Amino acid sequence: MSATLRQTWDLESLFPGGSKSDKLRATVQALQEDLNELLPQLRAAGGAADASHALAGFILAAENISARLAEATSFVGCLQAQDVDDKLADQWNGRVNELSALDETAWTLLEGLLAKLDEPSWMELRALPDMAPIAFALHEARQIALEKLDADREILITDLAIDGYHAWENLRDAVVGRMKITVEENGEKTVLSVGQADNELDSPDRSRREAVFRAWTQSWSDEAQLCSLALNHIGGFRLHVYGHRGWEDVLQEPLRRNRMSRETLDAMWQAVDESKAALVRYLERKARLIGVDRLSWHDVEAPLTTDAVAKNVTYEEARDFIVKHFASFSEDMAAFAHQCFERAWIEAEDRPGKRPGGFCTSLPVSGQTRIFLTYAGVPSSVSTLAHEIGHAYHQHVMEGMPYLAQQYAMNVAETASTLAELIVSSAALAQTQGSGSRIAMLDDKLRRSVAFLMDIHARFAFESAFYEKRRQGMLSVEELNAMMLHAQQESYRGALGEYHPEFWASKLHFYITNPPFYNFPYTFGYLFSAGVYAEGKRQGAPFAARYVDLLRDTGSMTVEDLAQKHLRADLRQPDFWRSATAVALADLEEFLRATDDM
């Protein structure tokens, strides 16, 4: 498996012609026509809410539209990610956002109809052959309708959000698209895109990443005023909607979306807090190893400068590495990963004009996925590849299920991806003999623990504080910087010598308008995957099939029920989370011993 691989993804097999695709145009037109036909029927059905068979027909029609719209939306997102200057793609994004609002309107009307069903009609609907496989999703939709405003007001909110709420996210995207990071080092200037600069922040060369970090923070400071407007108005819109619905807790929606209870969230954070002292020991040791009193923000994610990490990892080597180690857990997962590379489902090329970060997006009509990142040839890039392929595998095993039964929440989505990372890193560590290489790999695993247990916790603390203060009015750039700095200092237990107060501006996740609190699900997924991994190690090869069963259930259960069924664990208690953090930090003592005399 050493042949040269294509590093740009195949989008032509989906919608030939890119942003000028005739097929995309036809798909969008057909979606518009189908929604124009469905919406009047749903509005007229208000007086016949007990007609279970008719309602089932509406649900199947809406499900079909949503799947096709998801396909078009994913494709447009790929176009925008691969080229931030593709103005036609931006126009298509506006178009699919309009259709998404209509689609949301259709589901709001359906939720209202479900809420009006009397109990016998509701039970009859759930028992219909086409409805039984999506009964959980229907129950969820019915409950949501009971918590929201009436359908007309919810539809008004959706309509106003297009040019209000979501427009602020689009504005922030435009800011990122135009940004250039000018790095001056040794008298030479280098102009980087945001994505390229983000990769450079992980450089093993401390002088290089320090120079990039200075330019990075200055660039985000220059754009902070626009970012603060976007963040303030996104938060304000959300709080106004919650106020009209009578929702006092800003976590009500994200917890509902992640199908988890507040008790589970609190138990998880309790265990995370208890793990911080151990992580501080790691950070202090790493500071000593790179020759500083305390780490700066740009040091935390950087690899230790050993021969093992200085070596460039080719894209082909990354493919071989991932496929080999996935096979130690599941041959099926390994075969799927190989397919992702061979079928060019991955956009990995390092070039200007791409968006920063990485993602995996599903194409439910095609039964495919696409993965986006900027591959930099360093171990963190290999980890990102494994992470995103884990997402793709999750979607792969759900193929053939009804679209509504495939709608798993973000927290369990992060379980599949972080488990994939853990499989690769643990298998690689087990086969590594040289002390330098082993230390580098231990450091890589512990850096991920810091990311999920400290960095993500700081984001959660910042966002919680932001919404609390935003109730009282707009926050200035200075206030946002101070809140971010405080959250980082608290979460890292004061272990760093320099933080990143502008992080609130630079992190996309704070600006995503669909799911609020785009942070705690990452920690949930990381720790839940550690528990799943421990169970897999205990059971051996037979667990691979059980893991597929667990993934297939993620769209049809709360996380508490999922854990009880497949792991016999109670997520509302801290014991599971304590055992999971123990797995995550299992390599700490070896790292400290191995570096004791360095």
C-alpha cells in the first residue's frame, strides 16, 4: 500500500461541475418544489391530526426531503471549505440555508401535529411498519413540540434567523476567509492563510511557533471587534428565543440535542476536575523538557522535539499506519479506512485558500462521506485523519437505516472519532521500542488528554460565563478577553505562563449557530470512548461486532440508556467517568519515569 495517493477529494462523482453543477441546480430546484408542495399540506392537516396513516405519509415525505437536502448542504460545505474564495459556493450556501429554514418549518409543523395526537392515535402511529424504526425520533419530536412555542411563532423564529442569527455566523466566516497571517522571522515575511497558520502552531520548532503565535494573536486582535459583534448577536438572538419559550437554563437545548441529562454532565465535569492535578504534573514536566519555567499556550499542543516527531510522515505512510492499527481492533474498520483513501474521499492537500480545521460530512443519499483537513506531515495530522475516519465509519455502519434513525448526537459522534484516535495511538505505542519515540508518543496521547480535559473545559466555562453576562447586555472585546483568560487560568490550574485571551475570536465553535455549547460533547466523547475502549480490551476481538451495535443504537437512545445497554454503566454517577479518566491518563506515570533524568 505504498503507491502515491491523491490528496484532493472526489466531488465530481457527487455533483459534477462543482459550484457550477447542473445536477446541484436541479436538486435544489426539486427540493424547493417538494417543500412548496408539502408545506401547504401540513398546514391544512391541523384539523385532522388524528389521521395516523396520513401523518405517516407526511413524515416519510419530510424524511426524504431532509436526506436530499443534507446531501446538497454537505456538498456545498465541501465547496466552501476547499476554496474560501468560491463566491458561487457562498451563493449556494445561502440557497441551501433558505431551504433548510423551510425544511425546519416542515418539521415544526410535523412536531405540532404529533403533539396534538391523542394517546391511541399516537400509539397507532408508532406501530405502523414504516414508523416503528423511527419511533424514538418521533417521540423526541413530540416532546420538543411540547417544550416550544406554538408552530406559527416557531416558524417565525426560523424565518427571522436566516438573515439574523445565521447571518452573524456567515459574517464571521467571511472574516476568516479574508484573513492573512503575516509571520516575520529572521528578517523574512511569510503570508499564511488561517488554516496554514493553525498548522504551524503545532511546529516542533519553538521559535517558529512563537513567531506564528505572535502574528496569529495580532491578526485576531485586529478582527476582534467584528468577531465580538457576531458573538454578541448570536448569543443575544439565542437568549431572546429561550426567553420567549420560557427556558431559563441555556443548557436545556444543548443537553436535549445531546440526549443527556444535567446529572450526567455534572458527574463528568466532577471527574474531570479531579484529574486536573495529574495533568498539571505533565505540563510542568513538559515545560522542564523544553527548557522554560512554564509552558506558553503555543507550547501545549506542540510535540516534543525528538527524532521521532521531526521526521515527516508522508500521506501514504499515514494511510498505512492508520489501516494497520485499525485492524488490531476491527478488520471492518480497517477495510473502510482503506476505502476512504483509495476512493479519494479525503481532502488533505496543504495549499492556500482552504478553511482551517478538519471535519467529516455525511452524504446520506449517496451513502458516502467526505473528510476535510490540511495534512501537514506531522503526527497530529495523522491523529486528525484517524479522528475524522472514525466519524466516517460511524456513518458507514448506519447505512441502510432510515434517515431519522441515523441522526445521532454530537457527543456520541465524538465517541467514534476519539475511539479511532485512541486505537491508533495505543497500538502504535505498544509497538514502539526506542525511548525517544516512545516518549514522543506518550506526549502525543497526553496532549490529547489536556485538550479534552482542560482546553474544552475552559471553552465550556467561557461560554457559560458569556451567556450569564450577555443577559445584561453586549460585552466588549476587553470583557470577552478577560473572561477567556479567566476560564483558561482556572481550567489549566495556573500551570501556563502565557494564555490566549483572543481564543474566543479564533475558535469557530463559538460561532456555530446550529448546536450551542459546541464543547462539552467533545469531552463526553473522549471519555466515553475511553470506557468503550477499555471494554473492548477486556472482551477482545468479539467486541468489534458489539461496537457496531452500539454505534447503530446512537440514533435511537439517550446516552444513559446506550451506556446501560452496551457497557452496563450509569453515566449519572462519577464512577464511570473516574474510570474513564484513569484510562485517559494511564500513560502519565510512564511518561514521568521515562523523562525523569532528561
